[in-house]
Amino acid sequence: MTSPEIPSPPPHHGSGHTEGRPAAERRPAAGQGTAAGTALAVLVAVVVTAVACLTTVYLSSQSARAAVAWGSGAAGAVLCVAVAVAAHGVLTGRQLRAQLAAQQAEAAQREAAAAHFADSVVPSVVERLRAGGSAETALAEAPPVHSPAERRVLITLATEVHKGESMRASALSACANAAGRVQALATSMAADLREMEHKHADENVLGDLLHLDHRTAQAGRLADSIAVLTGARSGRRWAKPIVMESILRGAMGRIGGYQRVRLHSTSGVAVAGHAAEGVMHTLAELMDNAANFSPPTSEVHVYVEEVAAGIVITIEDGGLVMGEVALRRAERLVSPDAADPGLATLSGTRLGLAVVGRLARKHGLSVSFRPSAHGGTGVLVRVPRELVTETQREEPLGEPSAAAPRTEERVTVPGTAHERGEAEHPAGSEHAPTPAHGVQYGESGLPKRRRGQTLAAVARTEAGPGRTASATAASTASGASAAGPGTEGGTRQARPSGARFGDFRRAVQGGSPPEDGGGTAENDSGTPENVTTPSAASPASSPARASSLPEDDTE
Amino acid sequence: MKRPGRDEDPDRLYTVTGGRSRSAVGADAFDLVTLVVSESEPVRGMQSEHAAILRICRSPTAVVELAADLGLPVSVIRILLGDLLAAGRITARHPRTVRAADALPDPDILKQVLVGLRNI
């Protein structure tokens, strides 16, 4: 790095120096002045004493003249010496006092300059460097410095601080970037694992997959923690509000000892999608603390309570009660009022509370600690009202929102499908085979066509010939992703085919018990499906497939 | 409902089953088409999947259909059903096994039906 130039001081500034330097030059002149003054005083004294001596000698008698001359001469000489000494002393004293005053003033100036350097120049330079400025910019914008030594100090300081700052920034961004990649990997691994869990029905394989899934979730949480601490964006975004049960289970699934966590929640509220991930992560960290700091055999209990100000989630463990110091440290870390302590307080191994503090400040959660009734520590997390939404519930029980519309459909469709099936199936209606997909009947009594349904019918037609028995239909439900083109094929196809299976059966049965569903009723609605859907198939093959339908149902 | 590459559900399956990968009542208690009927109403504080199963199974419902409705793998549904069966909240009915040949209608009748349908 090139050594930056520090601007030279303006002439009006630092008057102490401008006075100081001439004062040093003036010192010999002052010495000469002292000598001249002394000489002048001696001259005057000599003249005066000489005149006095001559007058005395002249006035004295002849006989005593020699003695008087010697006496007065000596006295005059003594007087002159005394005058010279006195004059010199006075003049020297005056000069020394002046010098002292000048040096005192100079010292005061230097002290003020040093204070200015320490209190104003250095902080402003450091502040500019912390704000991201380069060393040159910071030095150029700094208040002028006069002393070369101070200038060197400032240059060294700026260079070093800038180096430290840039190291910190690059380390942070590298960490954030790496954490983001690990997050993305963990997310896609979780999606893959879920797909595999749908695909493999074997219990041993499923057990291994669940184990891997759990490990992946823990790795994902660690990456999330690092992302939160480095200020990167949080891992997942949920588009819809997440119900409390899912929040708690999502949090619980990310910690090692999740099987020790007991959820006691009857609350049906949901947390807004944008904050759901933060709340989940906060709860996961607190549950992890609770599980880690309690005996491995004890349970961690989680309670949810709806209050006026939002939701309070209590996590209680049966471990050790936190000490006074630990409690205060924890409170400080998660306090929303405290300034963000940054990464300075990280202790290396314990990231949890720092993460909780960050997330709490971000989402306005309030976290507090108290002794637990279970003997350990209880943590209370309050999720503010703004982040809480009510889910529409048909029943007082917490019900996943995805299941709600289907339940309703299920209640209404069988009756209508069966009644109308009689009238419409002979007419060869295209929509007849799909009563399960929630065909809505308009005021005219004709089915309403829904967007995308025709395409879906085509897709079903293509898949139709391969499906000969219920076993195949079922395996499509559990493992359609093997044949499905996309990653989501399994879940997307599982629903229609599985639902279709049941709806077909229900349409066949109507109100009658399932055991009594006779072959005639099946043929009623079953045959049209196979006659109308495979439009490309040869008519000769239709009876064969139609005959396979009863198996579908009564097997 | 689901977009490709997105996992729209924060519930991991091991939290749904509590970490178990096998059913409490044995693997052969439920096959894909076993009809499940609920014997009690869902109670408060119950796991939402259990409650949903009890609600859906008010009318007899096949296991595979439950899986499709809840969007869960059949193996996981079996574990959940095992819990409910052990608690006596559901009963399982194995569908009557009918020999395929017995159930087959006469091809002639089917042909007549086909012809009749075409004539409509």
C-alpha cells in the first residue's frame, strides 16, 4: 500500500508551533540583548562613577588626593561591577521568564493537539474504515495532522484496521455463502428424501430414510444458524400460514433428541408464512438447549397458550436450573432492547442463544426464562399478534387446512354423484368419470367444466391402459414417482389416482354398505368410465377392461 | 397444490410417526385396500393426522385412499392406523376376497351393453 500523504497544516492553524519555532531562534538574539543591556548599564555606571570620582578628586585637598582617588576609584569600580551584575541578573531573569512562558504555552498546545488526535482524528478515521472506506479515503477525509509522528501512527492504524475490516467482511460473506449453499442442499435433500419415503414402502428402508431425513434436518438447522449469524437470508420461505402443530413439529424435527419432546398443543392458530421459519428456528434452538441441558431420560414439554398479545409457547425441561450468571447472560443475549452484540460475544460452541436473539429481534418475539415446574428451566416465547393468523376450522379440533376442503367434498359428492350418475352416464358425458374431482353442477344441472380438466383427462387416458387391477392403481398411489416424469410426480399423481379409486368405489356403493356393492351397480357407472375415457382404444378391448373393474372394487 | 422442487410442508415424516418406521400392530394388519372405519370421534389434543383419519373414516375408507387424502406415504399411514387400532379407535375390515372368475360378468351381456350404448 502506498503511503498516503497527509495534508500539510494550514498556516493559521497551530499557532503554538509558529511561535515556538521563532522563539527558539530568538534565544541567541535575546542573549545578545542581555549582553548589550548589561554593557549599556556598565557604561552608564562607569561614566557616572568616573565623573563622581573626578569631581571628588578635584574637590578634595591636595594631600588627600591620591588616597581619595584610589578610594573613589575602587568604590566606583565596585559600584560598576555591582551595577553590571544587577543589570545582567535582571535582564537574564526577564528573559528566562519569557522563555518559560513560551515553553509552557507550547506544551499546552501540544497536549491539545494530542488530545485532538486521540479523541477526534483517530475515531473518525476508524469510523470511516468500519463503514467500508479504504485506507486512502479515510486518511484523506481525516482532520489534518501536523506532527510527522502522529501522521505515521495514523497511517499504520488505518492500514491495519482496513486490513482487519476487509478480512472480517470477506470471512463473513464466505460463511454466509457457504451456509446458503448448505441450506439449499439440505432443502433439496429433504425434498428428495420425502419423495423416496413416498416411494419405498418397505419398513426397513423407510426407517433408514427417516433416519437420514432427521440427520439432514439437523444439518439444515446448523446451516440456518450460521446464515442467521452471518446476516444472510433465512433458509426457507413458506408461502402460506403454517399451523401451530406443524410449527412445533418442524422445530422438534430439527433437534437431535426430538423423541424426548412432548407437544401439548390444542391451538389451531397459524403463524404467518414469512415469520414461520424464524419462529420454527427459534423454537428449535430453545428445544435443543432444553434437551441438551437435561438428563437424557427426561422429557421436554412444550405448551402453547393463546393470550391477548399473541401466542405464548413454553418449553420446559427437567434439567438443571440456570445459575444467576447464566440466566443474566441468556436474558441479555435474547433481549430485544439490547443492541445487537454482533459476533463478538460468540463463544464458539454455543450459538443457540445468539441465534435466538437475532431472530427475536428480527421478528419481534419476546423470550424470557424462569424456573420450571418440572425442576429445570422454562423458556417462554411470545409470538406477537401481528404474526398470528387464525386458520379456518370447521371443527374445534386443529385440522390441517389442506384436508378441510376434501372432507367437505367427501361429504357432499357421493350422494350427488350417485344420483346424477344414473342420468348422465348414459348420455356419455365426458365429465362423468370424474365425479371425485369435485365436479360442480351449475344451475342448469349440467356439470361445470373446470380449467385444466380436459388435459388431466387426457393424461388419465394415457395412463389408463397400463392400469389393469387395483394393485397397479395402488402402487401408482404409493410409487407413481417411479413412472412420473417430474420430482413431484409421486405426490401429485398419488392424490388423483388414490382419490379416484375411492370415489369410484363410493359412487358405486352409494348409500349401501360396501360388502353389498353388487356387480350390477358397478357396471352401471364403471362401464361408462372405460368406454368414454380411452377414446383411442379399440372397442374390442373395452369389455375386457370393463370386466376388470369389479376387481378394482370388491377385491 | 405442490410445485416441483418445493417441499411445502414443514412436517417431516419422522415427526409424524414419532420416529417409528414400523406399525405397532404388525405389518400385515393393513394392506392397501383394507377398509378402515372410525369407532370414535376425534378428541381434543389429538395429533392432527389421527384426527383427520378419524374424520375421513366415518364412512369406510381404504388405506390407499387415506394416504392420498393426507398426502402421506402408505407406510406412514399404516403406522398411524396401527396407533389408532391399538387404541381401539378404529376397526379394519378386510374386503371380501372374491375370485376374479366369479365376478366376471358374461362377455355377451357386456357386448350387448356396448352395442346398446353405441346406439344411444
